[in-house]
Amino acid sequence: MGRTIRFMETVLRDGQQSQIATRMPIEDMVPILEQLDACGYESLEVWGGATFDACLRFLNEDPWERLRTIRAHVKHAKLQMLLRGQNLLGYHNYADDVVESLVKKAVENGIDVVRVFDALNDTRNLVTSIRAAKEAGGEVQAAICYTTSEVHTVEYFVDLACEMERAGANSICIKDMAGVLTPDAAFELVSKIKAATNVPLQVHTHGTAGIAQMTLLKSVEAGADIIDTCLSPFAEGTSQPCSESMAIALEGLGYDTGLDLAPMESVAAALLPVRDHFLEDGVLNPKVLAVDPKALLYKVPGGMLSNLLNQLKEMRIEDRYADVLAEVPRVRADLGYPPLVTPLSQMVGTQAMMNVVSGERYKIVPSEIRDYVHGMYGRPPVPIADDIRSAIIGDDEVVTCRPADLIEPAMPRLREEISQYARSEEDVLSYALFPEQARDFLGRREDPFYDVPVQEVTVSIEVD
């Protein structure tokens, strides 16, 4: 056989997150875990991203217990998670002691590989999680948020990869959240990153625009070591390319994938009724399986397009859709070309809509955009022009240090606040990330009457 190319399986995390909003419960996972482990994957992505939030908010599950359960069944494949750098699994920066504790506990509970990214590609927001993961004995994979703009050149991304390797990354991932990495760009980018670094390179994309298989093939030809794919019941569309199909195609081209198709087919067969259940319930919308080349034309993620349209429909001004769409790249340029990934995609889209609806640019500015311009999210890829900064925050000072340097240690306070219900450091961390949801989850677990409404009963006694 030829060169070895390894696979990461996303069906338990990004695959189901992309198609059914992370609603797959642990009961649907347990029956397939040992067979998944026998398939020969380099790693299984099982935790992080939106799984933590969804467990507490929608599934009444302890996300830590989910991880321990998966680890108990998976003995060979590495378990991988996605971490938003200093944002962890939430949407704002957390104190360093929270980051350190969460990463340490993730590794202790079974995670082998921690994939960390920052929405702005500001490596200062990765240093604490990289250090913590390595100290805990985990592998660190630093992810480049791939995007397109006049500043996001191949050289920019190669320099970023080198910076990540120097920061201590054991491997690098090109993370194409919007599915806009074209096959030609992938070939050039992978070739040049491989030439400039000495660590394994992984490629992650989405099928939204209909080119993901070609992008992965050209990445493999250029020297990528690992690719992200998803088993067929939750593959393609907004998810990743199909694991079985990519394995068959690459084996036919002479690559050694190390995969065993027999258990892969068994797992896929077991997941088909799971998928059908979500289809019947309406959780799996067939639209997420459609091809949307607009992502390539507008350089805007498909999910962001549909969110904007929904917001405009609610306001009964969907006829302004084209105006808002045209405003998005202008706002993005004004704000220093941030990658359109959570939370920046939502923030840029909202600002573009407000500019169009109000009829005056930056007349109405959400607090998140003000925080961003103040430097509270990190350093934009390009400095924000003085006139834009002035229009949004006036003469206010801009933070130039690492934003988390301004955040006081938080774990002692958090332990005290949730002491009534927390049994472990893991419980405290759940509360740190999602206070309301975790308090309700832990409260119900510890107190059978936690959320039972108090009923007032009026008793009247009549005496004859």
C-alpha cells in the first residue's frame, strides 16, 4: 500500500451537531461505541463544541458522565474534543484558573486530544489551554480558523501554523467552518504548511457548498496526515464528507487508511433508525443536506445566511435581504476581517442588519460589537480604522493586552456559589460555563423537590 492517511470520525460530535443541533443522547451512542472503536480510526470526536451546552440545556445529561461512559467503552481510538480557546465551551473569555481546571479535568475524564481554536486566530487566547493540556498529559491540536479575505493569504496561514507549532501544538488543524476551502487553495495551503512545520496536519471542512470531497482529496495529495469525516447516516450537507465513501475512494487510489469497513457498516446500520427518528420528529431538517454554493459566492457560512433571512422575516423586511447580504462584507472589513465563526459570525451579521434597518451605519451598535472594538475578544487580523473605532466606541481606550489578563481568578467564588449542589470540581466547572442550566441540572439531581412549584392551598373549615 501507499502512504498512510488516518481518519477522525465526527458522528458523535460535529456530524450530529451540524445536522441535529447536538441532540443525540448517550443512549443512542452506547450500543455502537465498541464497534466504533474497532473501525481503526485515529480518533473519535466525542466532546466539546456544543455537546456540553446541549447535554445540560436539552438532554438532562451530565456532560462529564457522558465522557466517562464513552471512555469506558472505547479502549483503542483516541478521544478528541473541540475547545474554543479562552472561550472554552461558552461564548466569552473565562479566567485562566477556569481554563486550567476544565482542560485538566477533560483529560482526567478521558480526553486524549484537545483541539483548540480562537475565533480571531489570536494565539494569545490559546496559550493557557495549550499549556494546561500538555501539563495534564494530553495532546494539543491547534486549529487555524480558515477564512477568505484580502489579508487571509496562504502566507498568513503558514505563519500562523508556525506560530502555533512554536506555542507547543503537537499537531495543526486547518478548520474550515464554512466549507469555503476550495480544492486548489487546500492543495497550496497544505503543501506549504507541511513544508514549514514538523508536526502532523489535519484537515476539517463541511459539505455545505458541495466541494468537500474534492477539498479532502487535494489535501491528502498535498500531504495531509489526517482528515475529518462522518459516518453516512449523518454525513454530507452541513456535516463532513462520508467516512465509508472516502475510505473506499482513498484505498482505491492506493492510500492505506487503516480502516475496517465491516464494523463501519454495522455502526452505520445501527445509526440509520436514530437518524430516521430525528427526521420524523423534525429535528433533522432535510434542508441541511442541500448544497448551497452561495457560501462560495458570498464567502458567508450557510447557517449565517439562513439566520439572517429568518431574522428579517420576523421583522417583515425580508425584501432587504440583498442589502444586508451586501453589507456583511463591508462590516467585516470595517472590523478588521474577523473569521466568520461563532461568535463573530452572529455579531457581524447582526451589525450588518442594524446598519441597513436603521438607515445609518453604526447608529445602533450591540454591546458585543463594542466589546470587540474595545479589544475584549482579542486582536483583529487587521487594525480597525480610526474613524470606525471612533464611530463605535468614541475616544475609549482599546485593550492591547491579552484580554484574559484582565479577568480575576474565578474558581474559589464559583465553588462557593454552587456549594449547595456541587459534589465535584466537574460540577463546579459545569456551573462556571452555564450557570443557570447547570444550577437547574445539579439542583434536580440533589433535591427531588428542587423545581417542584410551591402550591398554596386554602383550607376553610365550616363548623355546624
